[in-house]
Amino acid sequence: MLVREIMTSPAYSVLEGASLEEALSLMARTKVTGLPVVDGDGRVVGIISEADLLRSDLEPDPRAHARPSHQAKESGLATVGQVMTPHPHTVREDTDVAELARTFASTHWKSVPVVRGEHLLGVVSRSDVIRAMSRTDEQIAAEITATYAETGLAAWHVDVIDGVATVTGGTSERERGAAISIAQSAKGVRHVSSPAAQS
């Protein structure tokens, strides 16, 4: 399974020169937790998260304190480019989702930009990966079986148990390779096995 099969494209993004208010408004409206930051040519130059915006500047409420708060000082932070995280981790559209899942598991990231070259193509999130993994065995098997029929591999059969696909069928190694590849590309498949036919 490849990133392009589960990513959101086109993706919401914000210009590095945009105001923090614009970023806040876009996040609230679209219900996303982070936005890729792009330059005028659409190249990814950073990412801005909810945490970045929370750290930026929030006026204290004097009602929450026993003494009046001191006058707020000017933070000088007015644009997305000033609070974003520059040089974010990105993935390509042909990145293996299994590799991305390991990355998400070992970091606190909730989403990463998908790029073609340096230009924003989409966004893929932990939720996208979870949704892809949560398909039922029956749904996965039905998709693979239909693809076999469409590609002239109807003699091949797949059983799926807990996301593990077992491919059986003819004796042609070339066809076996194609059948395995189709099973590996199906959303929700965690592992593929194909025991050799007994002679």
C-alpha cells in the first residue's frame, strides 16, 4: 500500500507570510491539527501545528489571577513563518505506508506533507493509516479477488485472516509474483504469504 492511495489531496496549506489569525481560522474551520506551510511557488518550507499557535501569543485573563497582570508586552510574532517548524519531515507519494506507520509510531507527529519534488501534493495523517488498517478481512479479500479477475489471474485465490493474506493458485512463478504484488498493494494488508505449490 502506497501513500498516494490513502493521502488527502489537494491538501489545506498556508503561506509562510500569512498571519497567525489566518492559520488559526483555517485550522478551526477545517478541523485539522497542523498545516503545511508553503512559499509563493507551492514549495513546502515548514509546518505549523496547534502547539505552535498555542505557544505564539495568548493574552492572560486578569480574572484568573489574584493581582492584576502586567501590561502585555509585544511578542513581535505576526506571521506563520515566524512560528512554524521549518524543514519538516515529508514523504513521497510512492512511500510505503508500512514505513510511514513505523515513523508515526516512533514520533509525536499527527500528519506529514506529501511532496512531489519540493511541491506540496497532499497530506497523510495517522488517522489515514489507521483507517486503511481497519478494513475487514472480507473487504480486503473481496478487493484482491476482484483485481485477480480483472487482471487475468482468476486461477489465484486469497484468504485473509487478521490482515495476513495467504495467496495460493497456479504454479507459474511469474503469475505468483503478480498475485503477491496485488495482495501487498491492497489497503489493510499487513503481510502476504504464498506457500509454493506441492508437486
